Amino acid sequence: MPPRRSSIGSPDLDPLLAWYDGARRVLPWRAAPGESPDPYRVWLSEIMLQQTTVAAVIPFFERFIRRWPRLDDLANANLDDVLAAWAGLGYYARARRLHACAGAIIGEHGGRFPRDVAGLRTLPGIGAYTAAAIAAIAFEVPVVPLDGNIERVLARIHAVTAPLPRAKPELRRRAAALVPSHRAGDVAQALMDLGAMVCTPRAPDCPCCPWQRNCRANALGIVGRLPTPAPKSIRPHRHGVAFWLERADGAVLLQRRPLEGLLGGMLEVPSTPWREDRWTGTEARRHGPAAVTWHPLPGTVEHMFTHFRLTLSVWSGVGGGAGGSWHTVEQLADAGLPSVMRKVVRHVAANKTPPRSERRSADRRTGHGRAP
DNA sequence: CATGCGTGGTC
DNA sequence: TGACCAAGCAT
């Protein structure tokens, strides 16, 4: 009789749960022991946590809950308000889908979250991972979600050396073999906590791991090299010119970006397209929001996106009559600008005709703006 | 299945 | 300082 697969394939969940209970990590979306989790909070946190660190999410989560305490509050909110509240968190399509998802649950599901993976999976912004996570954590459905943390844990436990994404099918099988008969939500969160706090990408804390003795990679001394990352692609460098247009009363022009694509639906300082070739003055001027005299500001704004690096020159001009919305400088702080545009605002404040003493200190701070 | 999609922290 | 990283989704 061949050995049972579980005896060779899967580590025991009890030490993991014991470790989890001992760690007792308190997070604002997590139910207290013995209390049932709120699906709305679980869902909101899972969307925010997609490719985003816990530390970055916490203040956004608190603000969202304070402002929209229940699902239908969020469903009834204006999309622009949701986008503005999301500003700074990144991956803005999530905010659009969050709002659409709230509307779909209110409009098509009687205001209740579907309680199974397949139902959750049909909702905007909810993919395979998030559907499984919500099902397990909010509804105790016996599934193991597979996220980056759990992939790493499983790749190490089982010494899966194939590079991602080729290792995915095996990792999915390994996750399925772990599906618990009870405490599905705790198992899911325990696995993610283990990956986030112990089985970390760099400098994993193996002596503290409840599964150290089950870990093939640990036995082989290759923990630090797993999982094998996918080959990385090169990041191109793009250039643009942003147009800081000020009206006589001091208001500044912003425009809203198209709903689809980069920074979709977010406000921006109008600019040329962002391309790999640098812009000549003549070329850039054609993209300006108004036919005014433009004055290039010293220095540039540098920003790193996932798939390209951006260098933005900023031109300043005075005039009106352009399409868009006008904001006082005080309003800009709360306008819900994405981070790259907040950098533009900061750059203008530091470089636009300040008193001489302030200019010198601003130049030292940014490292830009010096004469060559 | 590869690609597009943000940001801030870390080493 | 730059590369890498973090609880993915949609197309």
C-alpha cells in the first residue's frame, strides 16, 4: 500500500495554528477571537492589500471605514470621492472596481456578499486569490487562498525549484492539499502571517518557524533562493512635460485622466504624453492646455512606476480659458492627487520664483535646480 | 500567458 | 542609489 499523500505531502496544521494563536497579530479588519468577521471589512482589506503592504493599508482602511461604515454607504458614494480617498495607495483600477463591486452587491445580490468562491469570483476586482481569501476568512469555506506569501511558504516547504510562473500548478496542488476541515479562516491568515513575518523573502527567521522541521528547503540550505523569481524585464525611461497653469486669481488647472489605463480616472497636472524620447520645446508646447508663455522650472520630477521610470519637466504659465478644473493651492493638498502629481506640486512650491533664500534651500533639498 | 497597472519601504 | 519587494486583477 503506497503511503498516503498527506503523510509525505503536507505538514501538520496544528503547529501552524498554535503559532498563529500565540502571535495574535491585531489588525483593524481582523475579528477579535470568538467574534465573527465582518465580510465588508474583510473584502475592503483584501482589495487594499493586493500588492500593498499592511503598513501602507492601515491608515487608508481606517479612513474608508470612518467615511463609509457600511457597504451601501460605499455603493452610494460618488466614484470621484472614492478615487480621491484612494489617492496615494496606487493601482487605482482597484478603487474603480471596489466601487463597482459595492454597487453590484447592492444591486444584484440583495446587499449580501456571495458566500462561496464561485459567486465572489464573478465580482469586479475579485480574482482567484481574493475570492478564496474572503470565502475562507469571512465564511469559513474550506479553501486555501494562494497569494505571494503562501506561494513562498509552499515553495520552500516542498523545495519547489521551478521558476515562477511555471511552478504555479504545483503550488496550487500543494495549497489544495492543505485545505483544513475547520478554522479555514485562521489557517489562511496564519499562512499569510507566516509568510509576512517569518518565512520572509529575505532573511527568513527559520528558527521561529513552526514548520522548520518539515521544510525541505531548510534541510537543503536553499531557503533564501526560493521561490525562484520570474526573469525580470528591463524598465524603460520615459519623459514628459507638465504644465502648471495659474489663473490671475492664483487657481491652478487640473484635468481628469481617462478612466482606463495608467492613473485611470485620477486628477493630474496637464502634461504631454510620456514617451521614451525627450521633448523639444516646440514639440511640447503643442500639448499645453493654453496658448500662453511657458517658463520651464529648474530641475525635474522623478518617479518610478512598476514598468517605467518617468522624468517630468515642469513648465509654468499664467492664463485661463483652458478645459479642466481650477483649484486653489490649499485645495490641491486635498484634491486626491496621485503621488507622482503630488511630487509635481511639491516641485513647483520649491522652485517657482520664491524669495532668494528659500530657493537656495529648496535646491539643496531636491538636488535639482542648480545651474549646470 | 505576458503585459499593464503605483507606491513607499528596505537593504 | 538603485533594485527589489508587498495579502493580484483584468485582458
